[in-house]
Amino acid sequence: MDGLVTHHLLFTGEVVTPLELDDHSGAALRGSFFEAVWGRFCTNKAAATCADCPLHTMCPVSTLVAPLREENPRGRDIPRPYVILPPLGEARRYEPGQSLMFGITLFGTIIQMLPYIVMSIEGLEAHGLGHKIAENSYQRGRFKIKQIESYHPLHGTRQVVYQAGKPLVNAPTLSVTASEVKARAVRLPTHEITLNFLTPTRLIEQERPLRCAVFRPLMHRLLERLAALQSAYSSSEENKVEEQQRYLELAERVKCVEDQTSWREVTSYSRRAKGRSPIGGIVGKATFGGNLASFRELLAWGELVHVGKNCVKGNGWYKIED
């Protein structure tokens, strides 16, 4: 993963009208973000999908929220170049004047699309967020983005890149590089590591979602995700199949020694399916024991890029417990 770089943005908004969120609001945020970018920049809304549009190779909509890559060996779709970091905690209600904070992580050179994201803010604010409630004439709650900060998740440094009312967007100078991930990894324990799954983590094994923490499927999905992101958004080559297989053989020997996770049932509305889809997964802490030295760097990357299904909606977000 030597060529992969992540960029982390923190959005701070002020609630304008009463706003109600579910305990997992990543899907709602992703939907609002998609609508804002699509509404602002799509110039061919008659096309059923980006794949049907002849403009997709030079379109910010296709690049940001519905990426396509003609030369992609796995087919035209590639991983989304971002993940949502939703507010954590239980379902909540925000009153006017309260702060609403959420994050977006961008991969590789997609940070160059930041001006388009900023230009989409007006649409994000207009679309609203959360439940349609009676107090708002059965409209979603509204909020205003006050500022966007670039931040470094490994040491907490922040840099303001956008403030409401100011026309200029500052170029972010903070990012997480492969060398910084390696430096974090060598400080992690080698025989026992606890992961805290902050948002539903949906790992599919033999076409069924796992309802408990198992190390090998976790590593399998993480290896696949990192290989896809590396291929799409970095200049380095993917890990070879033989190397991935070696990791999986070693992962078989790592056991979950304490599982405090539980299943969280969540659904989201799918524009493509025109209906609700299950995106639930495990949340809570799981401690893995065994020879973990080879997996520390992979696990450190997983904190940044998420793992499993529906990462773009904020799923699969975990932290390594110190």
C-alpha cells in the first residue's frame, strides 16, 4: 500500500430547523451528499446511469459519487473514492443552533475534487437530513455548513480549508501516508489486539453476513478492499494473489478470544433497487489473539478506509483500542 494516501475532512454545521437522525446516519449522509453533487454537476440527467452517459470520463459526478473506469480489469465499477464518518451514538434530535459534525475521507488524488465538494454545499444544505417531521411541514431537518477542516487522525492536527462566507478554499496540507501507517503499526501489540467496531460492520462469508467477529473473513475483506483502492487511487501495484493467500493462511490461526459485539439491524434506501436494502452488521469490541505481527499494518489501514460492505455509507468503521 506504499502509494495509497488518505485525506480526512471534518464538516461542522449549525442546525437551522429541528433535525432527527437514526443511530446510524451514514446512509442518510451519503444519500444527501450524492444528491448534492448529482444535482449541482450532472448535465445529462436524462441518462439512466453514469455508465450510459458519454460525458462520464470528464464528469465530477462520475468521479466522486459514481466512479467508472473503462480499463478496470474487474469491470467498469470501482470502489467509491470516499467514505462517510457519521455522528456516533444513539438516535438523536438536534435543535436549532446546535452543532452537527460529520466526516468524509477521500482517497488519493480525489482530494483535487475538494472544490466541487465545497460547491455542492448549497445542495447539501437544501436537501436536508434525517426524518421528515411534522414541525418542519414534513420536511427533513436543515443545517448550514459553517466550516470544513482537514485533520490528521493519527495525531489530531487540524487545518481550516473552508469557512462559510469566504469564497476561497485553502489547499489541504494534511494527509496520511503509507509511512505514517507503518509507523503506527509497529507500535501495536503483536499477540493481542482489540478492535472497537463503531458502525455496523457487514462481513459476508459464503454469501451470508457474519453475526460475530471472526478474524479470517475480516482480513479477507480488508485485503480485497485495500487491493481495489490501491489499484484505483494509487500509483503502486496491488498485492499479488499469492501474498494475499499467505495472509489468509496465517489469519486462520488467529482466534477471537473475547467477543463483545452485537448485531445491529440497519436498512437504507437504494436508488438503484428502488427499495430498502439491509446494511446491518456487528458493533462493539472484539479481541483477537495469536501471531498478529503480520497483520498490524493491514489493521492500521482498516481504521482509515473501513472494511466490509457499504463502507461508503459509513459502515465498517473501527478503531484499534490502545
